[in-house]
Amino acid sequence: MKDKARIKTMTFSELENYMTETGEKKFRAKQVFEWLHKGVRTFEEMSNLPKALREKLAEEADPEALVTETVQVSQKDGTRKYLFRLSDGQFVESVLMKYSYGNTVCISTQAGCRMGCAFCASCEGGLIRNLTAGEILDQVLAVSRDIGQKVDHVVVMGVGEPFDNYENLARFLKNVHDERGFGMSFRSITVSTCGILPKIRQFAEDFPQVTLAISLHASNEQIREKLMPVDRTYPYDKLLETAREYVKKTNKRITFEYILIDGVNDSTQQAEELARQLRGLLCHINLIPFNEVLGRGFSSAKPERVRRFQEVLQQKGYEATVRRELGSDIDGACGQLRAKKNEQGAGSWKQEA
Ligand code: SAH
């Protein structure tokens, strides 16, 4: 059987080409694009297309609509955690968070991950596959449709390493930004990376308006190397050098994410060391209370250590905030929903004992 055309992965002009190449009028692309970005799940619902075209598309094209497996809703703060099923049975997760400044959706870019960070649940089972641009986009569309509201911000901080799937990430960014569709401003999007340097440089070229977040998690090479295998390929000093180049090129502040793990990276000395490392770098430091993952031997830093760490950075003139824990009454963040589902045997891999 011929593979169906992945219609939500196409850019607007690719969709125009697709229409003309399959014998349709070019303007049909605009209609289909609009429908897809409104969150419509089937061609049948595209009521301004002729019936014959709807039927043809249903035969030949894939609307790349994810199936909602579960939604967990926090009674405390309205956070919604989604587990979506892809057409090949894989699972991805997305989270809707309600902040005073609007709705934020956290999305995934890969089923699994091959970065192997010691503290993260997403890499259990390794990388299964990259998501298509359509599957990345559809997380935003499906959530927006579910809540019946606009999504104001997108953070690419779910399962997977976005810069390990750069081409699909780039297509997604172009498509979600396209005014003929969802029309989200680049400034409302944040992409988080574990530090793949060539892609940070490319990102500065391609998307200078999108906010970049870097998972740093350590005040020096020795600690980072133990937590994040990527550090062996792209070492700490080079990462900070690249971050400085990024700021110079884009004039944009970088967000550094820093998980605080008890006894590993949460001391006052380490806060001081971090302040020295980042000197002169236009940045925001986002301190993240560690979300415990079973069997990794790490626990969350004590609240007083978190406060102290933040104070040290603030005293040195840094803007440092502690990430608010949303949805604490509903289980699993950071890849844990998907891991749990796969453990139950619904996916194609099982967590090792
Ligand atoms: N691969 C990308 C984006 C996904 S992870 C990256 O590394 O940045 C998004 C953020 O959540 C990263 O900063 C990641 O390090 C962090 N994270 C992963 N596991 C976590 C856990 N158990 N508790 C708290 N934060 C975690």
C-alpha cells in the first residue's frame, strides 16, 4: 500500500504543490490548511470542500490527528496532562498549564529519547522514533480543541530532544507560526535543548525570535558529565561559549534550566560557581525542583536549599526563579506518563527491572 501523504507535516507551499500535482485547484490548499489548523480531525468535517475531494483526501492523505488516550485534570490548578496515541501505537505526552499570562502547552518531539540523562524518565526504552512535524503540531491543536480556548504559549519541553529532530521541529515552528493557520508568534514559543551545539548555532540563524532554553543542571563539567552523557560530545565550556555567541547574534536572553537534586548540585558553593560560570551572559535561570523518577537514586533538593541557591544567584545579580510545580496532585511529569503506559505492556517496550 502506498504511504498516505502526511498533510499536516507539509508547509503551506508544499500543500499547494500537493493539490496541483494531484489535479486539484491551488486554492484548495488554503481551505485545507485552515481546517487542519482549526483542529479538525477528519477530511469529512471540511465542509466547504466538494464531497469527492473529501473522499479522495480520506483515501490518499493522512490528517495526522492524534488519538487522546487519557487526560488527567488537576483539581488544584486545572493542569491537564494528555497521553496521545500515534497511528503506529506509540505514545506521546503533552501538558496544558494555566498561568496568569495565558495557556501554555508543553509538547513532545520524539517517542522516547536517546540522550540518556541520568535523572530523566524519557529515555527509558531509548529512542523509538522522531515525531513528524504534523504530530508535533497536532499536540497543540488537539489541546486547543479540547479546552475550547486559544493556546497562548508553547514550550517544547516534553519527551525527546528537539534538536535531535531538527528538521521536523523547524517545519513545526514554521507551520504553527503561519498566519494562514494557527498564527502563533515566535516570541510565544520556547524550545529547550540538552545542548547540541551545531543545532544551537543553526537555530540562532533560522529562528532568532524563538526563545531558547538550555538544560544546564550543573555548575561544572565534572557534575554535568555524570548527569548528561551529551556533555562528553559537547563539553560544558564549549556549551557556554556557544550560548554567548547565541546571545550576541540574537540579542536574546537565554533561559538556563537547572534541576536541583539533593546532594548532587544544590550546595551554596555550587550556586556561587554557577554565578561565576555565567558571568556576563544575558540569561534567566530557571530552578526546577527535581521530579522524582523511580530507581535513579536521586531525590529532590530540600526547600531551604532551593531557596538558598536562588538567593545566592539573586545576590550576584541574576534573575533566578523557581519553577512552580503545577499538577502535583496528578501523577507523572517529564515522560513518566508514557513510561507508565509502556510498562503496562501497551507499548512496544518495557521498563527494565
Ligand atoms: N531534551 C530537552 C527537552 C526535554 S526535557 C532538554 O533536555 O532540554 C525538559 C526539561 O525537563 C529539561 O530541562 C530536563 O532536564 C527536565 N527534566 C527531565 N527530567 C526531569 C525530572 N525528573 N525532574 C525535573 N526536571 C526534569
